Amino acid sequence: MRAYEERIAAQKKAWDSLRAIGLKISDVGEYPKGKHSPEGVEYDISLSDTARLYGGGEWFVVGSDYIWYVVNNGHDGDYWACNNVLTGGAGAVGCRIDFDQEVADEIKTLYSIWKS
């Protein structure tokens, strides 16, 4: 039971840290105009596997040039005009920073802990 509780605590801490990275990217990053399809490794940090299906969800895309933090913005009632990332639906709002190996490694490590 103790090992289970420790794993759950580590997962929560990893998720909180991933969200903090996303918020930092949102604060300091660039929201490029237009419609983009970020390419790279995706790290879906949605709390539900069906979040994107219903217009929600958030994820990172770690590419060779940029690290994107993307928040799906496709719910009924969302303001779709601000979407700058293409999805299979209404779209998402994405912010990006220049590629940073340290940030990329941190996202990968935290994601592996969160998904464990």
C-alpha cells in the first residue's frame, strides 16, 4: 500500500510540474499567427483519454525547432477564432518557445513518471 501511495504522490507531483512548465511556456512564449501543425514528439497531459474528443485536453509537442504547449479549444462556446493549431476538430491554442534540450528532457522525464 505504501509503494502505491508513493507512486500516486510522484505522479501528482510530475503532473503539477508539467502544468507549471506549460504555464511558463504560455507566459514567456510566442503565440504565432496563422494555423500550425507542430511536428515532433507529443506528450499528452490530459487527465482523461477522451478529453480531446470533446474539445478539451492539453499537450506538449517537442520538435527540433520549438517546444509547443497546446490547449485544445474546441468546446461549444469556446472562442475558436484564437485557435492557431490545427487538430481534427475546431482547433487549439498553441504557444511555443525555441527548442531547449533541458526543457525537452524535463518534459520527457516528468511525462514518464506521470504515465507510470
